[in-house]
Amino acid sequence: MQVCKKMADGVLHVSIAGKIDTVTAPALDRDLQEDCGAADELVLDFSEVDYISSAGLRILLRLHKRMVQRKGMRIIHSNETVREVFSITGFVDLFTID
């Protein structure tokens, strides 16, 4: 998994490529929790995420809880497979998914 982060005007834009699973999720969690402290809004670009496991969903939930106190969190450009996971788990009702 690869992560590219950019901060501009209080918005942390994170592009993720690869799989978010039990192996990669802990490092992603540590990385994003640190950077979210300085962000007002979090935008996660999932255009290159091809798989997300329950460990990845847990991280998204933790990030959402942290960012809801600010301007929030958005997930953009997720593929059909990832959107289906969000739909089945009910995450489409929790997150802004564009």
C-alpha cells in the first residue's frame, strides 16, 4: 500500500493505492492519526484502493469520529467493489462518499 498526503488550507488530502487490510491498516492508522491533528477536513482519495478489509473499515470509523468534531471527512473516487463494501456495512450512511 502506498500513501501520498498533501495539506492545503486546513484540508488533508490523502491518496491511497493498494489494499487496506490487516497487514497494512495499522501503519495507515498511525500515519493518519498523526496528521489529522492539524487538519480541519480529511479527504481520502480511494481511486487506487482495490480492497478494504474490516481492519480498514475500523480505521475509517476511528478517523470519522475524530474528524466529525471539525469539518468532517470525505471519501472520493472509490471503485465499485469498495462502494459495495461501504453499502453492505452501512458506512454509506456514516460517511460522505463522492
